[in-house]
Amino acid sequence: MLLLQVFTLIYLTSVCAAQDGTTISSLDETTPVPATTYNPPEPSLQLTSAFSEVFTSETVVLKCSISSSSGWTFIWEKDGKRLSQNTDISFHDSELTITANSIDLSGKYACRGEEQGKGRSSKNSQPIVVRVNANNPKLTLSRSPNFDRFYPGESISFTCNIDVTSAWEYQWYKDGAQITDANVNTYKIDSLKPSDKGQYHCKVQRGKGPFYESDKKSVQVDEPPVPTLSLETPWSDVFLTEVLKFNCRVPSADWTLAWYKDQKDLSKEGPSLEIPSVEQNNGGEYTCKARLKSRGVTSGSSNSKVITVHDKPKPVLTRSPAFSPMYPGESITFTCTVDMYSGWEYEWYHNGVEQQSSSSKTIAVGPVTLDGSGRYQCLAKRGQLRTDYSDPVSLDVSDPPKPILKLLSPWSDVYENEVLKFSCEVSSSEWTVTWHRDQNLIANENGLELNIAAAKVSDRGEYSCKAHQKHRGVSSASSNTSTVSVYDKLPTPTLSRDLSFSPMYIGETVKLKCTVSVSSGWSYHWYKDGNNLNKSGKELSINLTLSDRGKYSCKAKRGEKTSTGPSNELQLDVREIPVPLLSPKTQWLDVFPSESVQLSCRMEGSSGWTFIWYKDSKEYHEGSVTNSEAEGILSISQASSSHRGKYRCSGKLTGRTVSSARSSPVELTVYDKLPTPALSRDPIFTPMFTGETVKLKCTVNVSSGWSYHWYKDGNNLSSFGEELDISLTLSDNGGYSCEARRGEKTSTGRSKETQLDVRGYFYIFSDIIVKFQMENQTSHCCRIPRVNVSSGWKYVWYKDSNPLKSSENFHQIASAKTSDSGSYKCRVERQTPTTFSSESGDVELKIDERPKANIVLLTSWSEVFSTDSLKLQCDVMGSSDSWNYTWYKEGINVSQSPSSKYKVTPNNDPEQSSYTCEGIRNERPLFSVRSDSYRTKNLLLKRRILLSISGCLFFGIIAVFIGCVTLRICRKP
């Protein structure tokens, strides 16, 4: 800057000098100057350097000028003494340069000019005092504020102070590097940055003088101390109502600490922040800042603490290993996990009872025992906070699964050479198996199956297996055992039946059971009467029919080779269910009021029945019923009309499902009053003859069981019974009656009397009369001429002395045949103690064959072409009698005419039917045998065809004959 000013001054001076010279030159050339008195000019001395008071080594430049003319040389003086040039002083033209190397150069400097060639001098210029200071200027650097440490954002001001006031030029430096645009005695940084840290100093210069350098000032610009935020409470994942404490620290106590959450000022200051009861809105990112209030400095945010507020947590309980079940002797570890924090203390519970507390989230249980089974839970706690219980985790500790031994072969009792096969079932494929017989290990057998292809007696014993899980070191207890017996001989099956009743009845079911008490796995085969029934099964259930009667046996088989012998035999006696026999127990079923009745229902040949009574098809529960083993009795003590009806009964076997059909009905009739006995006699001849026997019979046609008492002429005969036989004597003449009684109370009145007329003995005789009543019948009649001689005769008929079946007084032959010809007679007799009999004379009977009718065709061949009708004639062969005739078409009477002829036309016989005829007359024989049938079908047509053919043949022959004659005639020479 100083140099610029110097150069500007020189330039302006030169311009002015040039203008003055021109002007002068112009005057000299144009205007003559008149002679004047010389007045020496006074030079003008100017300080062209910046300062007259200088310091060592500075330069002072003085310039002397005379403005009115040119061509001057200048002489320089110091304190009135002319100067000569040396190392400190030099002058050139109008300038004097003083190099202030010592204070001796201080003084008053002036100049005067000497005009060249004229010898004239100017006046001395006014002096300029040059002062050379013995000491260089004292330069001090100050700063404000003068803090030892500055923080970004603060301002700082540097001042470069020099004890000599002058036009100093200033330069500022930081860490030896010039700071541009800083050229005043102060340098200010409005907002410090860490990069402003360093050593600052200043330099001053005047003009082209030397630089004077201040001492250095260090500026320490540091970031404000970042406070350290710590969480005094031990967790950042907090839960509602917990206490939360923070602490914020800075190295110096000058700082004030402010608190922030989520970058928002909480308007709280101090080294600590406490939240005594956490709420949900207290979650967030917490920081603190340090403030230097006196300087307006705020630090950056401290490290942050993110606080998460949770609801009360619930721990998760897991276990390892997760085997289920666990087996005694194994170990297990439970882990209680709270995902939100790891600094919990844990309480452990088994079946709701606290077991222990620990700071570890795992707990080992082992070796486990059966008592260790149950529900395990945990909870976590910190401070006063306790979580909820975890969900329970079940631990099932059980003995290793007992393997299940199964006998795969169908039986455990085997016979030599049969197959034995076992399987050992375990819960999973992780188990291996060992086999044992009688607690002894069977070598080289470790599969899940044990096979013995051919059993021996030495293989008998108790088999078992054990399961082993090698990777867990667990062995099970022995399985169930299977005892195997090996026999050397086959058993005999036993046959039994569930019902031992005998007999059995159809419809019942009987079960036969075939058992073999040794071993098992048998299949059973059944036999009846030695024949295979093709039925199998241990039991044979038979719904019995009559065909099931017989002897039953069974056999047992198993495998392909093993078969027992036959069992014992059981006989099944199967019968129809008997129908009960219903009968009156009392003597009669026709009773009278107040009489008693008893009905008996019996099962013949069987016992164990109970009986059910029915009246008119409905169960009957009145009366008194008593049951015994084979009989039921229904008692009615006093009969009345309400007891009338049909009674039945059925039986039911006690303890069995057998029920019989109902018995046949027994009808009980109860009468309203007592009957009157009827008296009859046999024979009823009147008169009777001594020596004959008569039988009187007293009957009561109502009910039965009567006893009879006889009376003659009103007197008791002391005879009893329904009949009274009397071998007649003349003293037996009289009137007879009877009376019927039954029981103790029932008695009828007396019957009407019958009169016996007894006479002396006589003989009778008989003859035979033969009478023909019908043409096709023959009747013989045998009669006794003296009809008034009693009756009661018996008739016996004979043909050719052989008795016939007829027993009436006539013998009739309904349709006589020639074989009925012969000699007939009859015999009469009456059976009494003395037999009266007589035979008739013989009567000869001759029976001839009946004549037969015959049909003859009357229509001749010649009438074939002249008529459409046929004439038939009926003749009775071999008879000269006069006959009438009856014609039949297809067996139906079509004409009854005396004529023997019958005409058949297309009108009365369009279908040309079959005809028969017979002869009839009023004398014997009354009719002939019917003729053979005669069929008229197509008879006329057939005849016409035959005649036409015959005619053709005839005329053909004629034509041939004529032709031959003609040919013969024509061929004659």
C-alpha cells in the first residue's frame, strides 16, 4: 500500500514537471523575458517516504524540488551541514535516501538548489526533522476475551498494539501463514471453529520499512466437553412404575447440565435426572448437554440412552432337552427368557412351590426322578418389579416305556417242531432290544422279533425283552413276560354244552363248546354222527330243528400239521314242542249252575312247565290256577253263564325260551236248567216175544257223567246204568222209566214211560219178489207176507250162493252189466237170543248186450255235382224192432225225429262237424248204444275233385285214342 502511494506521488510530480517545462519552453520561444532582479527560490522539501520518525533500518526519503525552474542540482544538509553520500545516506537527483542504521542520523534535513551553469543558488528549504529511534517499536499482541480455551461459536478479537503511533501496515498470521484480508491492528473471529485453533501473531511495517513482529498468542479451540450420560438404574428396558435415574457428567464444574428427550428440551437442569415412577410416555431417547452460560456455549449432545417402556413382561420358559417323557437319571435344563432385558433375577417353581432363586436364567435339574414330574414355572424380578409367571412347562418323568412283548405265533403252549415267534414293541425306532429267557440273555438276538423255527422242549420258559436307548443311556425294565410250554404229545378236546336239558325242542338254541385245556390257538371242526359239518369255531350255536338230532363231536387243529383226535360225543335229542293236552279234570264240560269245573292242562312226557290260560282267545286270569311240574289246573268253584266259552292253554318251560302252541280248545257249556232224560228201547218191536232180549236206554243229551236209575211201574228196580237189558218173560210186561243223577246234588226228573208188550214165541217165513223198475236198473225185493208179525228183520242177499253187501229188504243193481247175470236169493232173520230166519227161492237174472247204432252216407257219387248237401242215415244194427232216432252234432242233441235220416247242408253245418246218432224206443231196450262219429268235413269237395280228376283222365285217354286213329289213317300209303 505504501509503495502504491509512493508511485502515485512520483507519477503526479512527473506530470506536473512536464507541463511546466513545456510552458517555459513556449515562453522562451515566443515571448522575450525582460531582465529582472533575481529572487532565489525556496525549494520545497517533501517527505516522500511514509515516516520521518523511523526505526533502525528504516529508510527516509526526502525529495527537494524547485517548482519555478528546472536544471537544478540539489545539496543536502543535516543540521546545517552538507551531507555526503555514504552507506547510510545516498541521494540521487532530487531525492535523499537515509537508511537509519544509527541514531546519529537523527536531525533536521534541508536542501537548496544550485542552478547549473548560472551559479545561482536557491534558498534553503524548510527542514524536515528525521528522528531515528534507538529502539525498535514495541509491538504487543492482545486478545479478547483472554480465555484459555475457546469453544466453537465463540468470538475472539486480537489487537496488535505498537507504542509508536504511525501509519503502520498490519499483517496477521496463524501458525506462520498470513491471514489474507487482515490489515488492521485488530483481527476478529466472530464464530470460532475447531480449525481456528493455533498460534496467532501480527506484523507491522511502515512503507517499505522492515516488518516488526509481535509475540505469538495461542488459541485453543476445542469442542465443548461432551457430557457423559449414564443410566444409574441398571436397565434401559423399563416397565411401568419402575424408577429411572440418569447422571450427566462434564470435566468442569463451570458447566450447567440440561436434559433432553427425543431432542426436546425437558427444561430440567442438573447433573442427574430421576423419574420416580415410569409412565408409558417416558419412553424415548435421553441425552444431556453442557451449557457455559457466561459465554453462551452449549455442548453437543451426550451419548444417548434409549429408554423403552414396556408393560409388565411375561417370561418364556423352555427346557432342553425336550424329550417327553424324561427317564429317571437323565438331566434337564430349564431356561427362563425375558427377551427385553438380560439382567433379571429368576425364581423357579415346581407345581406352584418356589424351589430357588438365582441370577441365572437357566437351572439344571438332574438326575431327574419320578418326583420331578409336574408343572414348572418361572418369574423374573429386578428391584421391586416381579413379572408374571411364565406359562407352565410340563415335565413328564416316567420310567422308560416298558416294551410290550407279543407272541406273534398264535399260541404259547406249543408242541415240538411248531413255530415260536415273538415281537417286542417299543415306542420308537430309537430303542434297541435284547431278548431274555428265564432272565438269561439270549445271545445274538437283538432284533425286534425273535423267531424259533422249530420249537424244542428246551425252548420252554419265560420270555421277556428289554429296550435300550443308547444315545441317552436309558434302559427299560423288562417287558411283560410270555411263558412258553413245549409239549411232547397232543391233547384230547373236551366237548360240552351250555344247556343240559334233554330233550331239547325245535326253536331252542344250544351252544356246543369244544375246548382244549392245553395251549391255545386251536381251530375247531365239528362232526355230527361222524360226518364233517364243515363248521369251525370254538362254539357251535345251533337253532334246533328236528334234523339236528344226533351225536356231535369235535376236533381241534392248529397250523398245518397239528391235529388232535376226536372229542367225547354228545347226544342231542331234539323234539317238536309238545302241544299241551287240555282236558276236563271234572267229569263233564256241560255243567249246570253251581256245579264246579276243573280243567287240566298237561304236557305228556315232560315237566318243568308253567301254563297260561285263555278263554275265547284272550288270556284268562279268573278262577283258581295251580301249577305242578307237568300239569296246570284251572278250577271254577261255581259255574255261571259268564264261564261259557272255549278254553285253551299253552305251556312255557321254566327258565327256557320254549313256549308251546295253544292246545286244542275245550268248550265249557253252562246250562240254565236241568235236562229231562229220554228213554229209548232196542228193538222197538211191538209186540216182543218171550226169549227175546230188549235193551232200554236212558239218555240225557245234555252234558255227561250221568248215573241212571230205573223204575218199573213207578217202583225202583235197583238197577243202574245207562242201559237196562231184559231177557223177556211174560212178567216183564209193564211201564218203564228212568232218572239221571250226577254228583251229590244234581238230579233230573223221571223220563217218560215206555210200555213193553211181551207175548209167547212163533215162526215166520219169507219169499223173494223180483221187480224191474228202470231200464238200466235191476231191483230185487225180499218181503214177509205177514206184515203184522212184528218188525226188526235183517236181510242177507246172495248171488250164485255168494253173499252180497246189500242189507236192505231190496237189492238194486244201478247199471246192469252182462256179468250181473246169475242166480239171486235172499235170507231174512231177526237177532234176539233166539234167531228167526228163512231163505227165499232162487231167481235167475239174464242181462243181454244193448244194440249199437250206425251212420250210413246216402248221397251217391253221381249226385256230387248236382247237390250241396249230404244225407245221413242211422240204423240200429242187428235189431228188427221199431226205433226212433236222436242225432248229435259234436255231442249236442240237434234233432229228435222218428226218421232215421238227417240232412247236412252248408247252412246248418258251415264248419262240417262230427255227427253221432242213437236209437230210442218205449220198450226194452229203451235206447241203443250211440254210433261212432261221422265227420262231413270237405266231403263234397273231395268227391268233386276226385270226379274231376277221373273225368280228365277219361277224356285224356279218349283224346289219345282218337289221335292214334287219326295218325294211323293219315299215314297210310
